[in-house]
Amino acid sequence: MKLMKGLGATSFFAFLLVFGTGSSTTVANSAELKPSLKGQEFIAQTKEEQAWSDYVEQEVERKMFEAFQDAFETFDIDTSDYTYYSLHSAPKSIKEIQSSKNASLLKRAAIDAITNIITSGDFMPGLFVHKDGNKAFITFKEQESGKNHVYWLTLDPNKKASINAKGVISNVWEVTSEEAKEGKKLEELNVKSLREFIGQP
């Protein structure tokens, strides 16, 4: 599985200034399905700050993939033909899907699938697209219980995307199955503050 695509799109969330306590940037905000921002965006200006921001980014990535890996094991998913994408990635970055419209609709279908299930504090969901561009899955882990969720999506090539008079979208992607199973309960991500990282009291 190619896990690195789309990380750049989410990595800026790793640059949060957490001087006081180490805050998790792997958690979802269910209202907007994006990492909760427990601080302000951070732009490194010194070598020490750059080293710290690299460390935070690596820790965020490690924790996210720890949650994903538990889901793969829980549901016995072979990810060798799948590529990870952040829900914040631009649709055109999903190279397996030729149509940017279909890529946008995939993201919409994935978000719609989990919107009423995911809650603030759960681990960020990950979107995994098959190399043939016709199927994908989205998975996330509940923070409180450790329960893993997976939603399988399939592209219906015979269906046309449309919007009715009420603004309801008829999507070309549909959830073909979903499952939830108990998994490992993972600790929330805690990172060293910049001061801790550079050894200042």
C-alpha cells in the first residue's frame, strides 16, 4: 500500500503550536471532519523550530497509521493495491480516478458515510483508493472505545451524477458494505511542546 499520498495535504495540521501541553492533531472534529485545531498554525523560523515541526509531523503520521493498521488487522484488509488519501487532499490528487468530478464525488460519499457516526475526538478517518479507481474504503477508530469502522465504496459506471430540485445529489459512488468491530484502544497523541523539545524549562 502506498500510504504517503495526501500526507502533505494534512501535514500542516502537524505544525500546531503546542507550547503548554502536547495536543493531539489526529482527532476529528465531527462538524467539519477535519483535525481539531488546539492551537494556532505554526510556521518554523529557526532550525530548532523546523526540527520540532518535523518531529510533530512524524508523530502525527505515526499515530494516524497506528490507528489505520489496527483497522486493517481488525477487518483483515489487504492494502497492497490501495493508496491512502487524506480527506483534505485535492480531488485531482487522486490519480487512480481519471475524472476529477468522480474523485470529488468519492470524497463526498465517504464523508457522507461517516458523518453521523464519527464524533469529535475520534481518530481522523483515512480514505484508501484501489489502483483500478473503481473501489475504495474509508476507515476510522473511535477514541473512547477503540472500535474500528470501515465503509466500502464502489463506483457505479452506469449511474450519472445529478442534483434534484431539493439539492440532493445522486452520487455515482455508493456504500456497498459497512462494518464496525472492536479494536485496540489507543492512547491520544501527546507530543512534546517546542520548549520541551529544545530542552527549555
